[in-house]
Amino acid sequence: LEAGSEPGVAMTSGSKVLPSYREVFSVLEGLGSLATSPEEVEKLLGDCSDFLKGCLDSFKPPSSASKAAVESGTVSGYGDKPLNLNESIRKVTVEASTRLALDEVQTYALLRRCLDEDKSPLPTACDDDLVVRLTRYYFAERLQLMKCIQALLERGTDAEHDDDDEVTPALAHARACLRDLLAGGLEEKLTGALCSHLRGSTPTRPAEYSKDRRRNAQLAKTWATQALEETQVMLDCAFYMYYSPAVRCSASGFARLAIAFEEGALGRAPASAAELVNNAWVDGERGEEYARETVNRFSDSFRAMCSVILIETMDLEDVVQSLNAADGGDTHAMLNVDAMKDVAKALGKWPSDATHGPVLLAWATLLSLAPSAASGLTPPPEADPAEMSARAAGGDAGFDSLLSLLRTDYIKGIGHACKSVLKNLFTASLAAFDVLPVQRLKPGELDTLLDILDELVEGQPILCEQFWGGSHGDGQEAPLMNLLVGCRERHPADGVPLLRALSALASGSAAAACALSFLSRSPTVATPTPGPGADVAGSIVPIGRDGEPTREWNLAMERWEGEYADYEQRRDMGWGGDAPPAPPLPAGPVRSTVALASAYLPGAAIPAGARGVAIDRMGSARDAADEEEGDGANEDDDEEDD
């Protein structure tokens, strides 16, 4: 969505007529249809672009100028030509404007459209029923305005995946409109309105209908529901805006969002929630129950989206790319000392719990990678990587909190874009904190990582194909490939982790073919290592990258030989019945020095020189269950895959 990316397409604006956002949204939904006229799209978006730039601020409060225009009897804010208003409709419009707390000319435009929709005659009085109908219409238009912006942002995020031949003229006009909105300050307007809604400091609201307590409670409940719905759409808009490479969030912008998100979603229920519940009595007992369900649903989705947006604005994908770029990559908005101070201050008092954990994990990941991503950068004391890593791993935070986020109903039901952001967090954190290799993981830790992988990519063909396409490089997909290779090293001694991982990464025909190919190259034999006797010591040796026995193992063998000699001496003198010490065999790459026969391989043997992986039995599903039951009899046995 960079300026000039689609030559010959520009967006002009100049209309002062309040748009019908229902009509605009309907056109935007049909952009992919051949029946959609490019000329219609260009004119419609050109006429409304100034209003879209203002977001909800394009709905103005009452003003003396607009009131004077209506009372003069001539209005130019509705239709192509000025209209003459009779005395009764002037009075209705002014009174309705007061009730809606909306600009008089805009009120007249909404009033006429509402009446046209109902096929009703022009009213002669502003009664309560008319205000109710007009309020509902006004609320619907507010929501449609934000959905128009969301539709434009969604079309914009697809730009990098389109072939030039696939971009229709209508879609090109829509993207030109979006570029115009972004250049005109959409980010500031959108995030400002979002923060205000979360804090409860929303703009002017409709006035009470009458002296009827029930009607006023109904209005308050409807307005609270409206505020929650608007907040949800604005969160979606903010996500798609920052998902686009054309918009990068500054550190100060991140801090503003983080503070507002904490005050209005992460730290407590949304500001409008109490008003909704307090006025639900007008709908009876079931109404109060429904209000609580509504608040819980919105609260959960707000918390989820606030976390995803804050993670997204840290742009961990760009940080990882900077690690592999010869020139260090583009300048990242948060890879400087002042920016780190701003973010650290905003997140300084966040607790290490499941709600705040994913954002803390992302921040700790960025700080851990920062010195390598930006040459010469030393994080300030308030953004100490070690201290932040401890916070991100403490309490109920860490990978368990990321798994909890992925299992929320809202995240489970969305498309690949949000999952892509969380996948970038997962892979970057695996690299930043040196979580792998798999052999070092404790029982349960590998299961958590595989649960996260499953929630991220299962049923997401785009993400699965993205993994297989980039898994052999050193970039974003490398940590996931290391996780998969670690699971393969346990196969077939403990085949469940590999099969779980491949099952998750096999969505779509292309990804399934890659998963099957990977499985076909997996080890096929696993046997227990030889016993502790001196005659088999050294039959399996740990090897380094050069294929030779490691120095550490040679030293360990020298110590073992002394221990074994002591054991034999004690045994020969009848001093004890202790078991012989087992020769050292750390987990990792190994090579057999002799042919290895086993009762598990009747009539066959592993030939000398075969390479494999020594793995600790601890970590398999069976041993994890044994540990829980207190059965640890064979925990020190190793197995070998070939």
C-alpha cells in the first residue's frame, strides 16, 4: 500500500453529503464481482473518503451553524441539490438533533434515509417512537462506517499476495482510497477513538428520550451495546492496519495503546460493560443473564485482540529478518534506547499472568534478540533482557499463556492473519530463549509446544505451506523446523511427538505431501542401549559435528573406567551388592563402533558405523505417565534411534 504502487489510480474527494455507509459497505463487499462498476466504486469512495478519514469523528455534534442552516429552510447536506424544508420538518430535525446529540444537517440526512427505508411520510412531530427508530438507524450507520474502514484495510492487506493481473479496476480504486486514508491520518483517528472507547470517554451520546425511566434505561443499554460493538470493529481495524507493511507503530503509539488496553480490557472489564448490566433489568431476568453473557463474550474477545495487536506492533518478524540481513535490515521502530524506555514504562507494572503473559513474552523476545538485530544496541536498565525474561516466564505467563490465548473462542474462530502474528511470536521466542533441542525438554514441556503448534497451524493451509516453503532457510521458519527435527530424532522410540507435529503441519494437499515426505525420511529402528558391562562400553559413542567422538565423552569415559575398576574390586572382595556404573552416554548424535544385536531385532543387527541419536527415555508419553504415578525405575536408561 505504498504511495504510487498502482500507477494511474488516484482518489479525489469533495462531497459534503453524509454518505450512506450501508451502501458503501455493500459496494466494498462486492469488489470481487465482475458486476461491480469501477466507475461506481471510484465515485462512491471519492465522495466519502473525507468522512472515512475522520472515523467516528465524522459524525459531528450539534452546532449553531448547522442549526441556523436547518432553521433557514435550505439544506445542502442531503442529495445532489439543496432542499427546501417546511416549518414542521425543521422543528422535527432540530429536536431530533438534540436527542441524538448529532449535527443538525447530518440528523436531517439520517432522518430522510430512515423514513425512506421505512417508506414513512415526513413526520410533523418528534415523538419517542420516531427517536427510537432514528437512534437505531444512527447506531447502525456508525457501525457500518467502521466496517467500511475494516473492509478497505482487509483488501489492503491482500495486496502483497496479488498478481497484477488479478487486481481489478474496482479493487485498485479501493486501495487508492485506503492509501488516501492512511496519508490523511487514519492511524491517529482510529487509535484515538479506540482508546477513548476502551476508557469509556466516548463522544457525545444520545440524550434521554423522556421522563419514562424504562425508555431511558433501554437507551442506556442500547448505547452500551453499541459502544461494545464499535470497539470490537475498531480492534479488528487496528489489527489489519498494523498487519499491513505500510503502517508501522511507533514506540509512543505502542505505549498509548498498551495503557488504554490495560485500563479498558486486559486489567478489567470494558467501560461500557457496567452500564449494559446495570440497565439490563428492562428486559427482565433473562435480560440480565443475556447482558452478562454479552459482557463476558466481548471481554474475552477484547482481551484476545488487544494482546494480538500489541504483539503485532512489536513486529518480531522484522526483528528476525534483521538477524539474517547483511546490513541489519530496516530500522525497527523499537530497536533504540528511547523506544525501549517508552515500552518498558508502559508494561512496567503488568503482572505475570495468563492475560498479560503473551505480550510480556513478545517483549522479552524482542529484548533478547535486540543486541543481535541492531548492532551496538544495549537495552537500558529498565528494559533488562534477563529481568524481562524472568517476568515473561514467571507465574502463569510463558508458553502456557500463549496456549491459553490460542484456545480462546475468538482466536480459534479467526483467519490466518492473527494466527500468523502469533506464529511469528512462537518461532521467535523459540530462537530467543534457546528452548531447543527437544532432548533437553522436561516432561510436559514438549507437549505444551506441540499443543501451541497444533492450535497455530492445524486447519491453516496458508501457514503450513509457508512453513514447508521456508523451512530450509535460516529465517522465521527455522526454529519450527528444529522442533520438528527434534521430534523426528525421538522416532520411533517415542513416535507420538513427530506424528502430532506432522499432523498439524499437513493442512492442504501441498503441505500434506511435504509432511509425508518428511515422515518417509525418519529413523526406522529404536533399541535400548547395551547394558553397563565393560565389554560393551564404548560400543556407542557421542559424536560432534565432525563425526568424531567428543572430548567431553572421552574425559567422561576415563572417569567411568576408574569407577568401574573400583566397582569390580568391591565386588571381588564381597563388600557390596551395588549395581555396576553405566558408561556415559549423553543424549544427542551418536555412532555405533560395533555391530549391535538386540532381542528387539531378531536375526538382524545395527551395523558398525551407523549413525543415530541417543535419547533419554524420560519425555515419552509413557514415562511422563510413569513419573506421575511415582514409577521411575528405568528413568536412566537411554535408547538409540537409527
